[in-house]
Amino acid sequence: MSHKPRTGELSIMLVAGEPSGDQLGAKLVDSLRRAAGSRRIEFFGAAGVRMREAGVEPVVEADGLAIMGIAEIAGALPTFLRAFRRLRAEAEHRMPDVAVLIDFPDFNLRLAKALKNKGHTVVYFVSPQLWGWREYRYRTIRDHVDLLLAILPFEHEWYAARRVENVEYVGHPLAGNVRPSTSRNEFRSKFSLDPERPLVALLPGSRHKEISRILPPMIKAAAQLARDVEGVQFAIALAPTRTDEEVAAAIKEASRGSADRLPEFTVVKGATYDLLNASDAAAVASGTATLEAGLIGVPMAIVYKTSKLNYKLVRPLINVEHFGLINLIAGKRVVRELIQDDFTSEALAAELRSLLEPATNSAVRENLGKAAALLGEGGASDEAAKAILRIIDAKRRSSSVDPDPGHGPL
């Protein structure tokens, strides 16, 4: 296959598959441009909305790649195979200086192996949570990744204990970057929320399956809480990739068989940090959002529910004490976790009721602040960009050296 002419001095392939990875990729693109100075960079790969806006050519649009878990993979397999083959072929066609694979481990670890076997330089940004489950996959990192950019402080030591040396800790991308853009009162005024009444935020996740499974019990919990706490208000954080129709379907599902009258819900799209900052408490689906809420300091309950089959298959593989990222970083249970069968509307309503009590609220905020401080001041994207450019430059220096300097022309 002939190689496509480059449009820049550097060519970087980026592969993200979920909204959180898409956000990381967009920030990384900005950092790479700044770090590269006058050198022009061509970006291509699997890109979501934010990466496309940042200038990444979408060989594959990542918007449709995010799924819930093992049981849902079968139906999406043709889509994954097409994306995998397209990316592999495009890497062979364009011969990028480096392939940067961002999170999305079930897909990207396989892609790393395929690319490395073809001689490509592979950087993996955001360690798969191998310390939590499926530990055996560290061998893929060791054998098929040139550089792993870790974002949690304990990960470098974890890999070192397994004699994996191609790991560099760059800090967490969210540290120093999770900032609301409006004040508490400004946000409440904008969305016609009473500044004096308690506000509870509901963050059900960014995937369709998460909204359909997690938002209905959140809504039922809100109805129970509204019965017991006078004047409480509710707002639902909606990811940019999700629709109002999905929220309406979840509300309809929650209303079936509910003995409590459902309260009103304000839907907030694209302003999650501002919503969290304006809230007194939150229910947050396990994932990156729990860390974002922790960095902002809002007391929360961490919740999650997947299909029974997914949970049955995955739970035996999990070997960490905590599900929530903020609890993992703190090294203790800072906020309560309601996972699978423990996640009921009654349990969530009771926890939110407790979090709205002033003494509990204040104590949880203090503990969240201590956990957030462990991540430092930020700058992870800039550090990752520097590391990526270093590996590109080292590769170019190596390839420019005469492989047999002792033998000149006869």
C-alpha cells in the first residue's frame, strides 16, 4: 500500500472511543500543538465531537463506539471490527510518527498489539484499571506499548512491582482543570432555581444504557426525597451526546408503579461543573464524573447498575475495595457507594437525605478536599504532550543514525 503524503511535519494517530477519552484527546491535541512550537502536526484517528473540533481528522467517528459492557459487545461487534480494520489500515497507509491510544482498553489494547506487531510506535494515555480487575493484561502493556502515560499516583509503583518499566506518571488530566465557569447564584439564576432551597444534582452517565438503567432509580429516589425534604430541587446533568428524549423515557419509566409524585427536573446540558458547584449534594454514576464531583467538592453518593449478566461476569474479576475513583484516590470510603443490588431508590434517597444535613455535608466536603489535594495542581495534558514528542524525537534520532558506521563507501 502506498503511503499518503503528510500535511504536517509530524503525523500523530489518536484513538478515543468514549466521551471522556474524546475530551482528553481534545486537550492533548491543544497541548501537543503548543509543545511542538513551529512544527505543524497532522492528527487523524478515531475522534468524537471534541477531538474533531480540535482538528483531528475522523477516520472513524468515535461517537457510536461507547457501549456498556460484556453482554452488549456481541451486538456491536461488526461496528468494532470495521473501526478496528479501518484504523489499522490507515496506520499502514499514513505511517504516523506515533499512535496515541486513549483509554478504551477493550478496543485499544487489541489495537496496540496489532499496531506494534506492524512496527508502529505506540503510546497509551491513561492506564487501564488493571489494578482493579483483569490484572493479567499488564503483559500487553509490557510487550506492545512503547510508553504508558499513567494518571494516578499509585500506578507507577503498581507496574514497577510487575517489572513493567515503560511507565511515566504525568498527573491526572482533571487536576487543576475542573473549574465552574459561573458562581452558585449565577447558575441558579440562569436556570430559574431558587438560591435558598437545597439542590440535588443527578449524574446518570454519558451512555444510553446508563441513562436507561441508572436514571429511573435516581428519579424515584428524588421523588422519595422530595416527600421528606421540603423545597428540595433537582437537576439532571445530560452529556452533550445524549438527548432530552432519553431523559423523558427515563422519567416515564420511573413513573410506572411509583407511589410518590415525581418532582420537576431541570435538565442541564453541557454545564456539569457549574451544576455540581451550585448543588448541595449529588448522585453520581461511577466513573470519571465521581472524580469531577470530588474535585469540585460536592458531597455525593456513587451509584452504578449494569445488566445482571454483565455484573455476574465482571464482579469476580474485580479486586479493589472501592469502585469510585475519588474513594480509590483517598484510599478509604470518603463517600458511600451503592452498586448493583445495593442501588435502590430507597437507599439513594436515604443517603441524599443524610448528605443534606449540615454537619454531614460539611464533613464530607472536608474529606473530599483532602482527597483532591493528593492529585496535585494539574498539567497532565502538557506533560503527556512533552512525553509523546520526546518519544517521536528519540525515534527520529535513532532512525537517522548510520546502522553500520564502521563501513564507508568503497
